[in-house]
Amino acid sequence: MRLQNIFILVLAVTVNSLAVYAQSLEEKTQLKTVHANRLSSPIILDGVLSEREYASPGMSDFTQRDPDEGKPATQKTEVWVSYDDEALYIGAKLYDTSPDSIVSKLGRRDADLSSDLFYAGVDSYHDRRTGFFFIVYPSGAVVDGTMFNDSWDDNSWDGIWDVATTIDTDGWNVEMRIPYSQLRFPKQDEYLWGINFARKVARRNEESHWSLVKKGSGIWVSAFGELQGIHNIHPPDRLEVMPYVASGAEALVDEPGNPFKKNIDYFGRVGADVKMGLGSNLTFNATINPDFGQVEVDPAVVNLTQYETFFQEKRPFFIEGSDYFNFGFGGANNNWGFNWGNPEFFYTRRVGREPQGGIPRDNFSFSFKPKNTTILGAAKLTGRIADGWSLGSIHALTQREYGRADSAGVRFEDVVEPFAYYGVVRSLREFENGKYGIGMEATAAIHDLNKNYLLENFNKRSFSFGVDGWTHLDSSKTWVITGWFAGSRIEGTPERMIARQRSSLRYYQRPDQNYVRLDSNATSLSGYATRWALNTQKGNFRINAAFGMISPGFDVNDVGFQFRGDIINSHIVAGYQWFEPDGFFRSKGFNAATFKSFDFGGRRTGDGYFLFSNGQFMNYWGMNVQLFFNPAYIDTRNTRGGPAMRTTNAYSAFFNTYTDQRQDISFDLGVGGGRSESGGYRIDLSPGIELKPSSGVFVRISPSYVKDISFAQWVTSVDDPFATRTYGGRYVFAKLYQEELSAVFRLNWTFSPKLSLQIFVQPLISVGRYSGFKELKQPLTYTFNRYGEDGSTITLKHAGSGSAYYEVDADGNGPASPFIFDNPDFNYKSFRGNAILRWEYMPGSTLYFAWTHGRVDGRHPGDLQFGRDFSDLFRTEPENVFLVKVSYWLNP
């Protein structure tokens, strides 16, 4: 970059920072306050504002954020705040000049509805960084959750609070009662809390705030006003117990002669959750023998890569309070990653996962392995231990699980998942209202390997420790540097450590590298990782730059989730966002980015250039466009531990558009495609439709079609001392022609704010046909020796039960021995879904009826015929699980 360009960039950044700083000073001088009145008589929560507290005028100076930021709200809103010894009360009168046009939609708890709403946010620690939010729709449906890192939120927290709404000739009314037991605050003589209120008028797409949070400000909680006047209250003792009982039946696919599968298997479970306050700031959660049968099933995927599939956590115990365990992102609201998979130090799906071991015996006819590992118990401690100092800690024990097998009537069982302990401790200290902070996180996993055959399949112990932090570079908190550094260590037998060294995280066995060594005597493996980023937080002009590295030995996969190691990566993103309408666009923006990645041997293993653009039109339709160019680089992973090979230049683009989502019928469409100079290409088509035929019914249908042609898809590798050019191994690839059809169907039918039905269905057909088999000709190239040419031969042979394999003689009459590999063609068909009826029959107490359905078929590999394949899938015998679960909330 030339000197004058650097000067222009620095000047632009300086001007932008000064402007945002001046804006922040102006905002500080306009801090709003509201006084809470102590109740002299009880408020009856009926949605009718008839009590004496509502006789005097409430706060009514609301300002638009959308569509015309800074202008007064078009509809008047009045808000009153009161309190007594047990709870905070918020009443609101939301006037409407056309009350018959109020959009009142029903939805299950935490549903995002295209409806009018009222919002209240409470920062009870008054740290201007965290808090709780409460959203009410005119129908009485609610959303609640926590706020953290100033501008982030999480709706996984479900508080126990009361609300009532009514609609009348003047508009609609809200009354909230929020018990102090649901908030967190230290004992004081007089309390000062942060507070804010907001309102949305759906038909106008208008959002107005009491204390305005401007678009592009990059903040939320720190823009709240202040709630004054609360005194002589005490943080209550908090104890909640929620026992449950669950019963059901599992109807499995019939397998004649299998002694481990019954046509119908009945089960019953009991357990309990406990939540207890420790002092005024800390919360202890525990679960004993938890049951998660009511959560949504994971979608089916076909993964042809060497990397593990990441699934989102859906279990309530692990979701609630998960913000306390965020590591490495504090202080920043704008994070990017290009060719960088940030390690997750705590991936809760490891706890209770599918057993990872196999039955270490041969020649058995039937076997059985549990689908999940039983969680004996888990405990979690979250909250504040001092001003600005937060703590999160979770510990779990999982049961030893057994797999069973039958060989000619002789039955035996072996451990397939050992008894295990998982632990995570996270602490964070923030200073000067989040201007800078420093934290740490430590994780541990310990497996009780009481059988010799477990030693090769599991690490004995795994540990990690990291520190993270951030600092803002200016008083307006526009520029921030974030960073973290962590180390890891895993321990086990030499055989286990050889397997970890050869795993896809690192591939120490690669024959053409000299910077790591496969140690066959090692009993431990250690490594480090770090990531640093520079961000702009506010304003129209945005910059994000980052540098990170993960050493080859770093491994947190026992407790966390890590895609790969051995990477040094950096990127820079620059962009501009317009938040004000211009008569054509309501908002618009663009970003440009570039990244480069290297391994620890200095090879360039990734390279890319990107352009992103987005815009929303005045009619609330919108679109975004993404363009990508990836120059050729050295791929050290594609041979699965063999020598590195070259890729070819690749180009891709993605376009997405959507209609006004406030309407009863809305559409979206995603179209993507890419091509590489090798001749491979990919086409993605993903339309979607959302239907809202009535107040409480939401339907979304999202079909998708993918066509992917790869000219070098990995198949297998074979040792051969005569393959001297590729270090004594033959690395087999093929052209893969893959087509995938799938769809996601969702129905949310809400009968009342307490009673709802949720249905998820996903059919999937994925077919892959391999042809043109070949082997890598020479390392660091994209050249191949094709089987069937130059004297080599390849023959498809058929075995029993419809299976087939290939026999290859790579050098014809040469000295190399022939080898075989299974026909890799596939035709994976899946249909899975579940239906959950949820009834909150008392506050905090819930009754569930759940049905989970699944079927899988693999006939006709390599041949896609939609009608036949769909018919085959539904002629396949299904598996069904029926569950009834009742929980009861006790507040002694």
C-alpha cells in the first residue's frame, strides 16, 4: 500500500473515531432517568390499568429507531414502574390510533413473531454490560432472556414471571410482575439499575425506544437509562426444585433373530433439576438423571470430509447460562473468520454423546450399542463473585455404557463408553464498565479406562487452559483489540497417542513435511493456540483484522470442538454500512475481505478474496450478494495423511433475496454456484416460503437442491513400496457426481401462550456416483495417473448381498500387487422428524407429549430416481419413540 493511501486510511479512521466520540459524549449528557414508586396496595395483574399507580402520567417520550431514527414515535406510549418487597412491576399503555389494526400474533415461548410488542430491559447489576429482557406481545405470548457483552443476547433463559395484556379502544395494555428472585443484584441500601423500554408497531415496521439506542452505535445495555428510587428491599433466598417423571415406548426396526431388539420397548425415567441462589449473585444449577426427550432432533447430513460435523446444542440445562462460558470474544461485537475455525473450548454435546467405542470382538451375528451416554448428574455455578467479576463452572458425570453382542447364542458385553468426568471453569473480570477485561478458562476430561481395550480408543485425561481479554483503544469504545492464548494437553497410552497424532487434526504421518515428528513412544500430546483481532465497534465504517495460529499438537476435542490444527491464519475486512433510507434503499452496505493461511512448515494452505453486499429496499424486501475467489493453494489435508497436493483456482457466488416478512405469506430464495479450473462445479438452490394463515399458526417450508461435481474426491489410500513418487503410498481419488434433495418443514401451532404444538420434518435424498478412478501422480501438483490407462487396470466386481468392490492393478505387468476397495457409490435416504406438544399447566411446570420418527434406506447406490427413491424410503420400516414427560416447579 502506498504512503498516501495509508495516510487517507488513518485520516478516515481518525475522523470516524472523533465523530463517534462526540456522539458518545452527547449521549452521556442525555442519560434518562425514571423513578420507581413503592406500592401502597397490591396490583392485580389483569391487563387493566385501573390501580391508583396509573392515575398520574407515565413516561411517554419515546423516539423512533426505525424507520425514521431520531423522530418522535408516531404512537404514544406510557410506562409506569412500581415495586414492593417481592417484585418489580411494569405497566404500559400502548396507544394506537387504529386499534383494530394492532397485529396480535400467538406464538410459543421465545418465538420471534411479526407482531406488535413491548420490550423491557433491566440491568440489575448496573454494570452497563449485562441484564435481563422481557418481551410481551398483545396476545400475551412472551420472550425472555439475558443480555451480555453489552450488545449480545440469549433467549435460552426462561424466567418465572407474570404478565397480563388486554386490547381496548385506545390500544393495548401490559402489566408485568418480575420477582426479584428472577433478577440478580447485590444487597444495597438504595438501588440504581439500568432500564429501557421499546415498542414495535408491526404494520408500520416502527421501532421506538424510551432511551434511544442508535443504529450503528454497536451498543445496547450501555445506552439504557437509569431506574432510581428502589430501597429497603432484599435479594431473596432462591431455591427452585423441578422433579420430573417420563415414560414412553420405543418401536424399533424389526431384525429377525436379533435378541437385543424388541418390536416395542417400554421405558421410564425419573430425575430432577435444582436451582439455588448462593448469596445474591451466584446461582447453583444441578440436574440428576436428566431427560431431554422433548428436544428437537438433529438434521440428517452427509459428510464426505475428514472433519467432524458440528451440531447445535438444544438441551435446556446446557443452553441456559451458556453466555458465562463464552471465551475469546468479550468486548467485541464484530467478529469474522475466513478459513479459520475458532476452537470451542466447551462443546456441551460431548456430555452425553453417542458412545465412541466399539465391541472389541469378531464373528458376532448381532450387536447393540446405546444411542446416547447416560448423564448421571451435572452441576453448574454461574453469576458474579464481585463487582465486574463473573464466574461460570460446570461439572458432569456420565455413566459407563455397555455394548452387547450375540454369537451363535453366546452373549457377552463390553464397555463402549467409560465412566467419565467433564469439568469447565470460566472467570472474567471487567473494568470501567467494560472498557477492558481479562479472563481465564480451564477444562478437563477424565475417563475411567478399566478395560485394556479402552486404552486405544480414549484419552485417559485431557486438559486445557486459556486466558483472554480485550481493551478499547479510545474513550468512545470505537476501537477494540481482543485476544486469547490457550494451551492443551492430552494423555494416554502410546497406541492412543499414535492415533491422535495420525488424526485429521494434524496428520503427523505426512511424508513430505519435516517440522513435526510422529513419536510412537509418546504418552502425551501438547500444543497451543492464539487469536488476536482489531475491530471497529461503531459508526458506518467498519474494520476487522485478525491473526491466529493453532499449533499441530493442540487438541481440545474431549471437552471442546476443534476442526483442525497446524494453521496460521490472518484476514482483514473493511466495509461501510448506510443505516439511513435514501428513497430506494432503507439500508445498505458492503464489505471486502481477504485472507491467507499457512501451515507451520510455511506452505500456503488457503487464500481468498471476497466481496459482500446487502440492501433492504423501502418496501422491506431485501437481498445480499457474495462473490468469492480462491486462488490455487497447497492442500495438506486432502490425501488424509499423505503428501500435499495442489488445488486449482476456484470462483463462486451466492445471491439471496427475501420479501417483506411482516406479511402473512413471504418468500426467500438463495441461489449459489461455483466452479474450479479443474472442471468441477457446484449449484445450490434453496427457496423458502413462510405462511401465517392465522394468529397462532406459523409454517415454514424450505426445500433445497445441491448438485456437486468434484474431479478429485478422496476415496482411499493403499501402502505400496513401488509407489516411490508418492512416498510408498497410492492415494486414490475419483470424479464424484453428487445430487442432494432435501427439505425442512416446520409447523408451530400455538393454541394459547401456555399450549403449543411444534413439528419438525426433514426428508433427505443424497446420491453419489464415483467414476474415473485415479491416483495422485506427484506431490505438490494436481496431476493423476488414471486407472485403466497406460497399462493399469480397474475392474468392478460383485460380492454377495448386492455389494461390489473394485480391483485395481496400478502398474499392469509391473511389480506392484493389485489391491481392492469397496465401491464408494451411495444413495442415502433419510426421513426424520418429531412432534412436541407442550403445555405449561402451571408457572414453571410443564407437560410434554413427544413423538420422534425416523427411517433410513440405502438401496440403489449411485443411481438417483426421485420417485423410486422416495417410495423406497417410505417402504422402509421406521423407528418411533413416544414420550410423556411431566415436570413440576417447586419454590419452597
